[in-house]
Amino acid sequence: MRRIPLFWISSAFLISIPLADVLSVPIGYWRISFWISLGLSAIEWLARKRWRSLRIICLPVFLVLAVLMGGGLRYTALQQKPFTPNDVAFYNEQQELKITGVVCADPQQYERHTRLIVCVDRLLAPIDRNLEGKILVIQRTGEWKYGDRVNIRGQVLTPDENEAFSYKDYLAQRGIHSMMVYPYVQWLERGQAGWVKTGLFALRQTAYQRIQTFFLQPEAGLLSGILLGIETDIPSDLKRAFQDTGTAHIVAISGFNMTILAGIFLKGFRKWLSIWWAALLAIVVISLYTILVGANPAVIRAALMSCLAMSAGLIGRGQSGIYTLSLTAAVMCLFNPLLVWDPGFQLSATATLGLVLYSDRMMNWFRNLAGRYLPESIVERVTGPVSDYFLFTLAAQVMTLPVVLYHFEQLSLTTLLANPLILPVQPLVMILGGIAVLVGLLISPLGQLLSYLVWAPLFYTNQVVTWLAGFSGGVLELGEVSIVTVVALYLLIFFFTHKKEQQNLQKLKTPAILTSTLVASIFLVWNAVLLKPDGMLHLWILDEPNEGVVLVQTPGGKRILVNSGDSANHLSSELNQHIPTLDRSLDLAIVTRPKTDSYQSFQVLLERYKMGKFLWGYSIPDTVTAQEVIKELKYKKVDIGILQPGELVDCGDGVRFEKLAVEDNGFSLLLTYGEFRFIWQEEAMISMEGNQLIDGAVVLASPGLKDSLEGFVWQPQLYLHHEFVDGDEYGKISTEQTGRIEIVTDGKQMWMMGKKR
């Protein structure tokens, strides 16, 4: 029972961080609450010593409360700490700087660039002063090394963030708040960092070069990721295949890798040393390996868990995983509270929690089930492999499922098949791969010879993952998942896996399952019925923050999305109101203008919805966002095209799109259905001479083009825009006042409705 206060203290600290983030109160409140709680905990301790009857209460309430307040104080102090002129982040988005510092992490070599983390120590220009902080430098490929001192000249930027990924938050979790993109970098000297890390990183780079020499791609990239934590060489389509099959944990250094290494080192040293010395050396080797592979949060957590597990065995106690996990997570977050928000840390912690809570129970369940049909000798022989490669993986996947859904918004349906197929060969990959690399460092030809033994399991792993990722429907795209859904899923998991034989609770489980199934079935049926096509053409013109976006549904039910805006979450919520839950697909997407905000959300949207065809209204923009969209389109195997002036797109049911010449009249796209015409206007009009195109049509102006038809003879039936107007204007309707606009037409008559949030 003595461990219970430690568990609750650790848990209180972990809870305090999201609590402080939600409350967002000034730091003074946390400071006062902490000192009051600490004083009350001292009184509580004295009372326990004075009155023995109070000792039956095992939980020190006020001490736990003090830790809760202290955690909030720690997180708030970190979040609300302002940058000073001594911090490099203070100069973000300002004038060009000249700074000096030391490369303080192993450089990440990509195909076309290198990423350096530089610990800055001095500002050289425009003024000379001491400076501190880390900065990410994206530079052209070169022979950069850990410990290099460099001078850098360029503009300091704030890392990007969008709905697809917040690079700003990702770097902040690693203590980095600034970046420089292709600045001028002058190398000064080497060896300006600690000799331990310098030696380990030099060993890492040498081992990496041996792997590149011994193996072809993509096997070389996979082994580099598994052994060294260098994942930059894995092709993007293969990396995505690992994600889609729920096997990305194979590539990353994780608890699976650390468990294998801990077992190898402990058993190896035990042959020549006592258990104490063997465990001590194993802990030292695991610590060095953690530094070698980069020491990211998941690796540190796995290393700490392995070391604490061995320590528990040395002092004669069985490992209490739940206590070890809570203590490990709390200690890590004490040093860096922002780790709580790191997806890798969350996945690592929840996977370990799943193993702690359910691995033994699932193994015993399988043993009892198999014992009914098989002899005891066979049961004992198969229980271990089945548990290691299927049941334990299933336990980890169950607990990580809500986190996966929240961050990645997709559910892999092939993961239960993929993991049992590739996990059995992973110890072989690690052991033989490690031996081949170590031998290759000493005798290169012999290492090359041994590498042939490792190639087969590496090739097998890649082929199985690629094959399963190619299954149609292997990944279920769910869209945005709220934190409320995550909490509800965990409550359901704990409810249905509750192991105590409480009769009243057990009686509730069957009705709960039946009720949940019934409610879900009713929702899905009515969702499909209510959103069934009604034989009319529907257009939904969205308002802020997705101005310029139109969703079109043909009489037969085809769905066309014109533009996407820059708010993927808002757009997804809007689409979910018109698209059945079980049919998350778009038949066609069209981009009418080359501005980034007209297609930015497609990068996220393509992960959430299936898409039949994608058409650019202009030549493909030369932007990073456009290239990411193209990359995602190609991965999803979506047909890509570029509309030419005068080109027609027949969507069936009499619905047609026509690309217009924008330079002639300012219009980009025409939608026709019977006598109904809908036009997208992208540029201000200069001349309408001889052009009766808009007469009697509905025109939608891009943001900023209101009143561009003023003074022209030809007038549309309706002119829709997104700007604010003071008072009604005949024939002009603004989404700023009306909200989302829905147009319904049968080709002859038209009905229009507005919906303000």
C-alpha cells in the first residue's frame, strides 16, 4: 500500500498539466494555491504523527493537492514566460541577424536538405550581446557534425502551424521556438560539445553509412529506422503504408525494441557477471543506446521503463507496471511539461498501460481457452508466441486506439492481420541487423556477408506492409475526433474490461452493449435516409472561415466540392452535415483560383474523405502546400487534371461545369442545370461589352470582389458575396449577414435559404 500515495502523486502531476491548459488562470493563482496546499500538507503530516487513527487513511490528500497545484504552476510558468532580448525567439520575424552557436544534436540528413539544431550562445549583429535558446536551421546538404561551431546570418522565423500539423508545437516540445530556412552558415571549428555524445553520434553516422553500403533501399531505410532511429530514408509511400496498417511502431525506437535489447544485454552479461553487475551494465548500455538513437520522448520512456523493471527485480519485488508507468511519465513531464501533448509520448504511454492492464489477463484467457481443446504440453508451448505476437499487440492497440483516432483521424482495419505477420521476424531483424552492423564496423566484408541474412526479414516486412496497405477499404477515414469522444472511448474500454466480480456491474454490461449497438444502428440508418438525394440540385455556399467554398450535390447524389478554404476542421464539420457517415466520399473537387487559401484544406481533407477526381482550374501552383496536396492525391491514386478554357465537365443528371477564360470577363467557372446557371467570379470585371453571360444567373464573388459589377448593364439574378454591408441591397446577398446559403433548384425554379451560426 505504500506505493499508492506515489501513484496518486504522479497521477496528480500529470492531470495538473491539461487542467492548467484548460483553466488558463494567471500564474499567481497557482503559486498561492501551491503554498497554501503545501502548508496544509505539513499540518496533515503532523496530525498523522499525533493521532494514530488518521494513519488508516493511506492517501495524503493535501500533499496530492499540493502536487496538483505545483504541476499547474510549473506548466503555467513555462507557458506564460515571456521571451526577453536574451532569448533568440525574441527576434522572430524581425530584421536579419548574425548569431553564433554550436550544433547540439545529431544532424538529420534528408534527400535535399539537412536539419541542424543549433544551441545559440551569442548575437553578433545588429548588436553584440549574449544570447540563448535553440534554433532549427534548414540548410543544404553538407558534412555537418554534432559539436560544430557555426556563424549564421539570416532572418529568424516562427515555425509554421496549420490544421494538418503544428510544427511550432512539435518543436516547442523539444525546447525550440525559432527556425531559419537556408541562411548563410559559416563553419568555424569542430569538437565544441561533450565527448560522450560526440563519440556516440560519430558511431551512429558510421553505422548508418555501413547500412547504406550493405543494403539497397528501401530495406536500408527500414533497418536504419529500427536500429538507429534514422527514418529519413524510408520512402514516403512505404512510411504511409506502415501508418495505414498500424505498424509504424516497428520503425520507431519504442518499448518493443527496448524490451528485446534489455533481455539480450541482461542475459549476455549474466553469463560472466553477477546479477547486480549484469543489470548495472545493461542499464548503462541501454542509457548509451538511448542517447545514440536521439533520445526522443518515446525512447526515453521505454528506456526508463526497462531500467526500472530490472531495478524492481533486483530488490526482490515484482514489477508493478502501473506504478512504474505513472512515476516515469510524471518525472519526464516534470522536466518538460509539454510532453503531455506529444502524440508519440501519448501513444507510448497508453500502449504500455494496455500491456500492464491486459497482457496477463489475455494470456490467461488464451491458456484457459486452448486448454479445453489441446493437451497441456501444446498449450504451454503455443501460449508464449501467441501472447507475444498477437495478444500483447492487441492489448496495446486497444489502449492506443482513442489516441490514434484523435491524432490521425483514421482506423486501420488491417492492423490485426499485419502485426502478427511481421512481429515474429522483428527480433531477428534487430539481433542479426545489429550483429551485421557491429561486425561491419570492424570487418566490412564480413559485415556485408552477414547482411544477406538480414535482408530476407527486412524485405518480407516491407512486402507484407505494402501488400496489406493496398487493400481497398483497409483504412477507415473518420474525420475530426473530439476530445469528448476520446474520453468516452476510454470510459467504455474500462467499463467493458472491468475484472472485479461485482454482480450489479456485470448485469449492466450486456444491456449496455445492446443499447449502444441499437443507438448506433438507428443513427446510421436515419443518417443515410435523411441525406438521401431528393432529385434536386443543391448548392451550399459556405461562410467564414471557408469563404469561397461551395459544395454541390447533383440530383443523383454525386458530390462536387469547389475550393476548400484554409480551415479543414470547419469544412469537415460542414461536409458531415450533408454526407452520410458510411459514405465519406467526394466524386469531384475543383480549385477555381491559384491562391493558397482556396486549396490549403485539401491536404487534410484527402485524409478524411475518398475522392474520385481532382481538377485544377489553373496550372498547378508552385507552392509547398500545392506540392503536399499533389503528393497526397498521388498516394490516394486520385485522377488529377487541369481545366482548359472552354472545357466541359459532365457530372451526369444534366449538371455540367464549364471552364471560362478569366482574363476575358473575370469569371472562372460556370455550372449549368436546365435553365439554372451559377458562376464563380475570381477577378474584378473590366469590360462586359457583348457579353450576356451573367444575365439571369447566380454569381458568387470571391472574397474582396463585392461591387465589381457596379455600372454594368447586364445584371445577375442574384449576386452573392462574403463582405459585410450595412443594410440590405436588392439582388445582393452577403454570407457575412445571412450565414451559409443553400440553393435548391429543379432546373426551372430556385429556392434559397440562409443559416446563420
